[in-house]
Amino acid sequence: MERPVIRIERDLLGEIEVPAFALYGAHTQRAIQNFPLAGQKSIGDYPEMIQSLMIIKMAAASTNSSGGYLEGKKAAAIESAAVAIREGAYADQFPVHGLHGGGGTSANMNANEVLANLAEESLGGQRGAYRIVHPNDDVNRHQSTNDVYPTACHISVLIKWPSLEQALRKLSASLFRAGQRWANVRRIARTCLQDAVDITFSDLFGAYAAYVGRSIARLSEAVDSLHVVNLGGTIVGRADDVPPDYFASVIEELRKHSGDGRYMRAENLFLTAQSPDDLISVSSELESLARGLVKMGKDFRLLGSGPETGFGEICLPPVQAGSSAMPGKVNPVIPEFLIQLCFQVIGMHAACVLALDHGELDLNVWESVIVFNILDSMSLIDKAATTFQEKCVDGLEINAERNRKNSDTIVPFLTRLAKEHSYSEVSEVCKEAGGDLDRLRKLLGEKGLT
């Protein structure tokens, strides 16, 4: 006898066919039909989001069990299923579009249904029956999407942050090492793209390293603020909808199941439902970092331009042929990769700001736009920083002779001279020399200004 390929589930709108193998149920199936992916990502493509939802469901189940609101065997089955999912199992059972409508409801229900079916089967029930463990009555007990989803958004970014932080620290260290390696080589600084004073490569690369370090500090502070969550606030922040003992205990359970003791409840739960501005702070710092990395990548392209008619002050590691028509041409593709990924991050921040701007009344339903753009931005910068460090900065060389010649030019020479003589005197001699350094030196000797 062939096994059925579909099962029938029922919800508010009536019957719906669900794939027999699916651990999700009616709500998720309708979300699949309503929100086609069209090449975009599902919530299952963001492991941090799935892990976050599982942490929350575990915290809620254990709190409800301790308070006598959920049978111990049900809570244990839900927690066991959540542990397996958190460790990476059943990732294909979370097909809901990341940008589904409803303010995160379909993401929350996808998690509820998968956990309910896994728990149901572990207790001897049938997939899709929900006679033993129900998605809403048991898995979602004393919760609302209004507190589950914002909390999950915060936890997701916190889970993602260590990887990005490590990549940025490695980039900063690599830039610093490059500066130290070439600390004795002087180069011409430029303002308004015109020759200025001479500085060392440790000055230049030290500034790059410091910029990344400062960005890490700012990002770390913004990310750390996400430990403030609204779990327990349920619908739009109305905490009276849950028992006082549940409200008092669920944050401690969140700390326990996440392994992070820094979580705390927001002082104003209504504000947290209305405004995800703390996430926007993270996005803003990511955008600021991206803009600085764009500038850095552009500097590398300029300083490495040539090989014969450009700046030619630094030599970027060749990583691939640069032209299908010009033999021997090598392009600065790694800085250009960095720049383009950062362009994407800057655009993603613009989308996040729109999502904040368009919140209405008591709940901002656009938080999916914010969190998934932040997670994507973090992935992009992580990859950009790592690639730039490993394939460009680590293998960088300096054209010492070109830099020596550039430093021994008229503007830095005159600037040094102006420290000993008046600005007007030096300017007058420069004008008389017509910009010729050799003639300038001769005139200075004749005028006794050397």
C-alpha cells in the first residue's frame, strides 16, 4: 500500500492540503502559497533565526511547566525537539519567506507547528493531528508573535555577531601589521588629490586599522543593547495577558537556555513592540563601517593604480587575469569585491530605515525587513573583510623607490622649509622657481634660506 503524499489539516479558513512528510502544518502551508520565494530566502536560510526561535520556545516551555501551565511530558517533548532543531536538524522544514506579511506571525507559527508535530510523534501521536501537543495551545502558550518575534530578532543578531567581530579584528590586525612592516617607508600624503606632506606607511595603515577597531567598539555597543528584550510582553506589550509567575520567570529561563546571562526585560514593553530602533542602531553602525571600507577599498585601488602611469605606490597581490582582450592586465578585483559588497550593505540600511519610518500605531510589522537585512549585511561584511584581509592586505607589497621619489618633491620640501622661515618668504621663492625643485634649491642657497 502506497503511503499518502498529502494530509488534510483544518484551520480558520477551512481545509488545506499539506505534504504528508511535512513537519509544518496548515498555517505554514498557507504562508508558502501566499508568499512565493521567487529566488529569495526563507527563514530556514537564516540559522540564527531558527536557533533564536528554538531558544525562546524552550524557555517558554520550561517556564510553563514549572508553573503548572503545561504538562511536564509535553514540555520535555517540546524542549527535546527544539534542541534537535537548534543543532541543525530539520532546517528544510522552515520554508516561510523571510519577508512574509503579518509581522512575523508565519515565522512564529512555522516554529510552533514543527515543534508540535515532533513532540506529538515522540509522545505516540500522529503528524498533523495535534491531539497531544497543539501548536497554539501548548507550544505557543503564554506567548504572542508580538513578543516572540522581536525577541528572536534580537537574539539572531547576537548569535551572528561573534563571527563578524572576529573577521573585523583579523582585518584590523592585518592592517596594523602592514603599517608596521613598512613603517620606515615614507609616502606623500594628499589633500584634495594634491601633494601635501610626507608621512609613513604606519601612519596610513595605522589609521585604517584604528578605523576598523573603532567600528568594532561601536558595533559591539549597539549589538550588546539587544540583550534588552520584550519576551513576556505578549500582545503589543500587554503583560497582564500572562500569569505573574510566568512573567517573572521567563527571562531567567531565556538566560539559561541561551547560555547568556545578560538578557533583561525592556522597561517599556509597549515601546519595544512599536519601535525596533535598537536594531536600527546596529544597522546604522554596519552602514557606517561599510562606508569606511568603501573608502579604504578605493584608496587601495588608487594607490595601486598603474603599473606604469598610475600612483603605483603599493603593489596589490595579483589574483586573476584582468582582461579578456588585453594580455598582462591585472585588475584590483579584491578591493572592488569589498566595495561592491559594502554598496549592498549601504542599500540594505536604507531599507531598514524605511521599515522603521513606516511603523504604525502599536506594532511595527516590518521588523522582518530590518532583521534579515541586518543578518545579510553582517554576512556580507564578514565575507568582504575576510577576503580583503586574506587576499589583499596580507600579501601587500610597497614600491619603495616610487614612494621615495614622491616624498622628495616640492610641496613636502616647502612645508618643512616653512617651519624655519616665513610662509610668505617661502611662497615667493617657490613662485620664482616656477615649481622646479632643483631651481628652488639653488635660489634658496642664493638667498641664504637653506
